[in-house]
Amino acid sequence: MAIRLDYSNMMAAAVGGGVAEGMWADAGSRFTEVHAAAAAQHADGVLGFLDLPDDREMLAAVQGFAARARGRYDDVVVLGIGGSALGPIALRTALCAPGWNDLAASERGGRPRLHVLDNVDPRTIHALLARLTLSRTLFVVTSKSGGTAETMAQFLVVLGRLRTASLPPREHLVFVTDPENGALRALARRDDLPALEIAPNVGGRYSVLTPVGLLPAALVGIDCAALLEGAADMRTRCAPSQLARNPAGTYALLQWLADRQLGKGIHVFMPYSDALRDMADWFVQLWAESLGKVGSDGAGTGPTPLAALGVTDQHSQVQLFMEGPANKTVTLVAVAKGQQDVTIPALEPDIPELAYLGGHTLHELLDVERRATAGALARRGRPNMTLTLDTVDAWHLGGLFMMLELATIYAGSLYEVNPLNQPGVELGKQFTYAMLGRADAGAARAEWDKLPRPDPRWQL
Ligand code: PA5
């Protein structure tokens, strides 16, 4: 079991426009500082996600809740957004059987369907609520802050439906939130509702291995202990301060050098696996919200992550990656061994366009196309690297989450920004509160009222 990183195609030796060996040798000492800074932050209790693999109490709470819920629900609906939704979505896509929600209960081993509502589009919410049997549904309301407008709105809609149906909220709601603060915690205390804790020192987009991801995972039968074991293994692999031995450090340094020294500030994340397609969205949020900040010089800084899917995007975005502006790195994610494979029958030996495919397998085709794309990108002078998972299972997913979270912390240090906050989204939230009349939004209302109004000259 392993996750390997091959960055040969990031280096100038293989790719004109890649990282020169001298540049890479110099990066070693920079990484020693970055590594020390992360260790100091961890010692100060800041990087709580690093401690999650050891949190037996958290695991027991998740498993206990899931065991008590077993057989009681046909549907589990996560209400959450951003870091409170993307982890559960990535886990479901990677580790539940394909088409999970369309399978019969017996094919799901009696486990519930899993839905994640990560938007407030009424069309989606109305459609889902209309087809659920509420008496057989559990709503997992996930919010670290316990007050995010979108999640609270969804929650109120659901609470209204439960009351109308005279269903006891404590049988159909569980909160995942901060242990002390926020409206959800206060409600849980007041109404004696079940609530699991997100450790105070773990922020939204670093929370997939807290009950945010683990509870939905456990409810559908995913092996949460294996997720944490994989994360622990990766944490150990990322302990060394020598760059060449630290996968998260190597990933962060390569991306930062490519951006800062080589003008490649767009970072494509491209799994060659349908199971991992939603990992790309999870990574995009992690990289974007953590690193897109006002830098130490007062200017906007940070790379732009982009999600793609192999092979599908070979017929879409890859044209841009190959011949468009040379401002990107591409991370290809490979799976060494598919869980199922399908042999392509050799049915038409006389038609050249079909004959060469016969006898190969679909996994072979997927993998050959991934290698071909990596080689073609290199040939075009487009730096790329490949992360290979031996297989897609809970252990490898846990490791991948840990590696990319730690890489983000290192990258924050390199870009000299705080990868744990998101001040840029605050103003939009305040304006929303102002327009909806939230009591404490007076100042935002005044600021909103001063903004220029739409000008008829520029409308048509
Ligand atoms: O990564 C983050 O911190 C954010 O994307 C949050 O997850 C998102 O804003 C939702 O916040 P909360 O979990 O407090 O409702």
C-alpha cells in the first residue's frame, strides 16, 4: 500500500521550462525553514488536523453514532457548504459503489443513500425533499461555525418539514459543529439534540477527517479507522525535514517554484479515475481558499487551482494545457490497480480503428492514455507530475487527504500567507446579511448603500 509521487516531468532535464536542478537544490534549505515553521505551529496547537489520526475518542463517537443509526434510515442528507461538504462528497464518490444512491437497499448492504446539499438552489432542495420519506431520513447538519447562512437556511427548511410531519427532531437531526460555540451548539444544548464535535483547531477545509467526513462515511459503511490509518502513515512519511524524503513538501515546493520562478500559477489536478473525480473539487477548494490571499507586500497572491478529469478532459481542456499559455502545472493522479476491470473483446480484426483495442482492458486504456498525456505534456514543455495510488480505498484516501493538507500548509509558508483563514469571503457575507436584514449588519448595510448602483448606460 503506497502513494507515490513521480515529479520527473517537473524537472528541466525532462521538460524545457521545468525546474532546474540548481533551483531544486536551493529549495532544500527553504524547505527546512518551512518544515520548522509548520512544526512550531503544530506545537502551538494550531494544526489540529495533524492530530486527527490519533483521536480515538472522535472515532469512537462517530462509530457509536453510526452503529445506533444502523437500519433506521434509508437516506442520509448532509447539509453543509465549502469544507463542510466537499470532503463528504469526495468520500462518497471514491469509496461508495458507483451509482450508490441508485442501488437497491440490498445492494447497499442495508446502508442508506447519501446526499450532500451544498447549495441553496431551491430546485435541488425541493426535488430532494419531495422524494424523501422523512420518517426514514437522517439530516446531518454540518457547520464548524454553526452559523453559516446557507446551512442555517437549509436547516430551517428541514426543521419546518420535520415539525409539519410531527417527527421528533432528535430522531432525524445530528449536528456536526464546534464543541462550544455557534448557534448549532446552542440549539443542541437547548433541545438535547445529538451533536458531534469538530476540534476547535481544525478549520473547514481541513476537516474531512473529523466527523465532518467521518460521520457520513461511517453511516454508509466506509472504514473510518482505515481512513485515519492511511492519514497517519502519510503523516509519518511527511515527518522528514529533508525535501527529497517528504512528499507533501516536494509537492508544495514544486508548485510554488513553478508559480514564482517559472510563471506557472495555474495548478491543474487531474485524476484518471471516476472514483477520484470529486477529490479534484476538494483540492481546488483547499488550494484556492487557503492560498489566494493578500500577500506580505500587500498585493494579491496565490496559485489558481483547476479541476480536470482523465481521460474525459483529453477531449476538452487538454488542448488548452498542451498549446495554450504555458502557465500551468498538471498533477495527474493514477490508480495502479483498478478494483474491477473490463476486457475489450477482439471482435473486428479487419478494421484497424477497432482491431488494436481488442484484448486490452479498459484500465489499461485509461492508464496508457494517462501516460501518453504525461509524455505529450512533457514533449510540449508543460511540467507535470504523477501521484499514484496503489488502489482507491479508505487507507489511500486518508493518505491523500493528509498529504495535500500538509502540502497546503507548507505552501502557505512559501507564499507567506495564512492558509487557515479566508478573510476575503467576509465582505460578501456581510452584504448578504445586510440585504436580508440581519440585526447586527447595520454597518454592512451602510457600506452597501454607498456602493454605485447599476448604471443604465452599461446595461442592455
Ligand atoms: O474552509 C472553510 O473554512 C470554509 O470553506 C467553510 O468550510 C465554509 O465556509 C463553511 O463553514 P462552516 O462549516 O462554518 O459552516
